[in-house]
Amino acid sequence: MQAINAIRMGGFDVLPLVEGGKGVAVSNGTTAGHWSLGGGVGTISAVNADSYDADGKPIPQIYHARTRRERHEELIAYAIKGALAQARKAFDITGGKGRIHANILWEMGGAERIIAEVLEQAKGLIHGVTCGAGMPYRLSDIAAKFNVHYYPIISSARAFSALWKRAYHKTAELLGGVVYEDPWLAGGHNGLSNSENPQVPEQPYPRVVALRKTMSEFGLNDTPIIMAGGVWWLEEWEHWLDNKEIGPIAFQFGTRPLLTRESPLPEPWKRKLLTLKEGDIYLNRFSPTGFYSSAVDNAFLHELKGRTERQVAYTTEPVGEHVAEYGVGPRKRITYLTQPDLGRVRGWEARGFTEALRTPDSTLVFVEPDKAREILVDQTECMGCLSTCRFSNWSQQEPDFSTNKRTDPRSFCIQKALQGAIHAGDDAAALETNLVFSGHNGYRFAKDPFYSNGFIPTVKQLVERILTGR
């Protein structure tokens, strides 16, 4: 493998190795600090990060307020306190000498308030802000206010062009790099557009070449592109290095840092990563964000898939073939199904799926009574973790803080599902009943000799292995 040389990013020379920012307490100050000590860029997540009590134990994010707006304020307070705790931890590990970025999601509830307050209180601790999951037009304004570099996460040249023309051209000097996150390879939420087929992956090379061409048209020839998604061994990407079509390039590692000794993942999760097979990680569209996401196949996703399969269209008046009466809810309000669909419904009811829940698309989904009660409780306890949510009708937009749309029972409370996975402790069963994000290369842990006999490296050992190759 050819030598990996430092590149200029955010005004400093660093190795072209960036830790991917994984939200809800996964990319924390410990992982970021040690990654940065290796010469690359460490990343803390400012998405519902853990804060700690006097004994150093994570503080459970429990919500006590009665209203959603009050709970939303609790969420923002938790997020700010947690992000600051992680930034200080990373700073302490590096002695203030490493490069640390903070990752936020633009569609996160209170995103602007959270990152602004974190940057205000963490001056000198955070050197850059990465941001995706939406179109973060105001990211450059926030960066300018606090004089930090910004790193938008995009999945196409077209998306970056829109951001540049609308906002980023005004703050070009603080654009530290552009993260190309491949929508078919990256973990977590993915930026697939309506014109792209989730089942037909496109190769990242021509998409990144197109991004570089667009950036060059804007005079950004020397601004690094950070390749995110599908990066495992750098020798698999050697043709990208010193490549005029690509230009300055760095590589973001999101999946591999999951399996290190410093990683906060519960031990059952780490053991599971060592057993994944190809196909165990797949794109789905159950997320309340509306985005596709990449997660480990488990009972949680099976249950969501079952909801969508046990689904029929209904009307409120007899229309066409919708003439079969069916009562919904405690009051058995009449809806109309087709006769074949009514037959399907009777079959589901015989198997215990007796509760019909209305969706925004004029369909009914059928679940067991316990699941129906769980869905109702989760929707009632919403704390506004997203700017808008399909699962609840929360919206952070005033004056009514509501989408004014019907909630979608085909989705789920993502805050609860992600918190449940990262804080599972020794409960392996919790990994079956919560959301477990992973990049599509997660199956390679089981195939890579580096992890043979269940070996779990330190962050230092992982970075050294990446730099030296296989």
C-alpha cells in the first residue's frame, strides 16, 4: 500500500482519516480523542450525547414535563450538556492538541439552538462542525458566528451546488471540506433522492468526480472531499489518491470504529458485529425522518415490516369496490374495504392482529393490542427529537408546534429505539427490540483476519492497521 500523507483540512495538516459521527452517544469524546491522537480528525456526536453524574455514570435521559413543548426543552438541555461533556473529554484526552469535530443532524429537533450553545460554551474545544440529514443552508452562518470550519454532508454534486449557491459562497473561507456520504454504502440515514433506486447502487467514483467538477467550478479545487461510506481498507481506494479527477481526498470511517475497546457500544453489540453476514444490513424506509436508513436486520425491523404488510386501503364512504363495512377503533366507526381486503383482515385478526390503526395515506395497519398500546404511549410521550416527525405530529415550527397531519403508525420513536440500543448493557435481547444502525460493510468484521478469534483493537491499533494496510 502506498504511503498515506497528511492533507490540509480546516487550516491544519492532518492524516486523511476522519472518524464518522454516529449519533445518540455512539461517537463520543473517548473515541474522538483517541482517533485524533492517531493523527486524524476525531468526531463527537452532538445528537443526544451522554452526560454524566458525579460518579461518572451516564445520566438517563428521562423526561418529566407534561407537555411536548416542555419535554422538547428538556431534550435540548440534555443535548447541550451531553455534547459539552464529550467535547471536554476529547480535549482532555488529546491535551488540546488534536483536531475534534462535532456532528449534528440538521433535522434534529432544536439543531441550531443546540450547536450554537455548544460552540459558545466549547470555544477552543471544537474545530469543525459536520452536518447532514437535510439541507443545512444555515450551517455556514453558524460557522461564521463562531469562526469554526464547516463540513456539509451531501450525497450528490447537485445537493452541494444548491447549498453553495444559496448560502455557502458567502463563507467560502471556512468551508473545511465536503463530505460525500454514499447513499448505498453508509450507515444510519441515507441521502437517496427520489430519482435514485435504492435497489440499484451507483459506483461512488463517478459521483465524486462529478462533485469535484462542481466544486472546481466554484473555485474549490483545494478543498478536500471526504469519502464516507464503504471505506474499510485504504488500499481498496488507492486509485483515488493523487488523482487529478478527485483532488484532495480524505476518508471517513464510520463502521470500523464501532468495534474498538474504547467504543461505548454494549458488549453484546460488539459480539454481534463479529457475526454479521452479507445481507444482514439493509436499507429501509421506516424512519420517522422520511429518509432511507441502513440498519442491522433484527426483530425490530421485522415487526415494522410486518406492519406495512398487514395494510389495506380504506375509504370513509362506499366508493367503487370499497363496499365492505369494517368498524375501526373503540367506537367501531365504519370504513369501507374491498371484499378481498376484508378477507385478509379476518385472517390477520385470527392471528391476533386485531387493532386497526389509521395512516396518513388512507390505509389501515393491523397490530396486536399490546403493540397498539405501545405505539400510542410512544406518540403521547414525544419530546420533539426531530424538527418534524412522521410518527408523531410534532413540529418545532411555531405557533402550534404541529405538522397538522395524522401520525404514521408504520414508523416508530427513533429516540427511544436508538437510546435503547446504545444503553442495552449486557441485555443482548435489547439489540433485537431496538434500532441498530450500521454501514453496509458491517459484515466484513466476520471476514477480516484482523478480527480473528474475536480480537477487538484499541483505536490506536485500528488507526495503525489502517495506515499500514492488510
